Amino acid sequence: MASTQIAKSFLQAIQHRRTIYALSKKEILPEEEIIKYIRAFVKEAPSAFNVQSSRVVVLFGAQHDNYWGQIVPAALRAVAGEGAVEASKQKLAGFQAGTGTILFFEDMNLIKGQQEAFPQYAAGFPVWSSHSSGMAQIYVWSGLESLGYGANLQHYGGLTGETLKAEYKLPDSYAIQSEMVFGYPEQPAGEKEYMADHERVIAYGHSA
């Protein structure tokens, strides 16, 4: 049954979801509670043919610190040299200051299986996989915001994906999509500029 109040609450959640960089480890919820919510958010994210290809790994504590303090710097150093690490030092320290990191993957074995089962749609499944991951990401991001957390989305996975699979013994079929850093928001997001609504949403046939 439709509920205006539910719609308003949903709208408020997505309006408040913003990129927050000033994060700390100050506790809002116990780690087990955070994991419970993340599992619920990911569970409800839609996917093409209900393939449920999104996979998530959550890093807390020393694992989170190691990712931003060791794994990412090592990956940057390997491809761009020490100068790149120095240039990114403050940014990476900001990520490490947060509570945790959520690693979003897609299981490409499932996508391959869908391509084989439905060859007429084979070209679409990798695109729809990206859509599915994006929906899982926005569900988690908005959900964390509604719990009081700030978050930001990063994309170092092209450099660290293979290391992560080795470090956590993940299947080779897991393709990393993004990393979401979250924590206690020490500062609000800056002002956001919006395009005019009519430039982004156009309606035809309505009575107004």
C-alpha cells in the first residue's frame, strides 16, 4: 500500500546522501550491526534476471587501515612511483581515518553463465552487471547515511583488485567495482549545485 510518509522518508535519505571526506572512527553502531545492515541493503538491490551477482567484502580495524596505509600505497608506487604516493598521502590518510571500507565486486562467473544461458542478450549482461553493482552501492550508501554515517566512493580497484583476491582468498571471478569508505562524519558535505529539473526529467502526455 502506498504511503506518502514512506516516500518522504526515502526522499530525505537520498537527499542527505552526499560525499563526505572528513571521517573518523568514532562509533555509531557496533560492527556486527553495521554488517547486518549492509547485508540487508545488498540483499534488496535488484539485478538483471535476478542473478544476484554483487559481492561485498567489508574491512574493519587493522584490515581497513592496511588497505589504505599499505596496499593502496604499494599499488600506486608500483605503477607511478614514490611521487604518486607522496602526492596522495593526505588523501589516503583521510580514507584510513574512517571506520571501514566496503569493497564491491561482481561475480563474473554468474555473468558468463547468463550469457551462455541467454545468448541473444549476451552483450547486455556485462552492462547490466554494472547497473546491479551501482544499485547495490547506492542502497548501501543511502542506508549508511540514514544510520548516521558519512561515506565516499573510490576507485583504486584497478590497481588493487588482484592483491585483494590474494589477500582474502576471493574467487578469481570476482571483479572489483569500487571501494566505499565510511565513518563518523566530522564535517558536513559542501554545497551541491543542481541542474534545472526540466533539463534532466522530461514528461510527455501528462495533464498539467
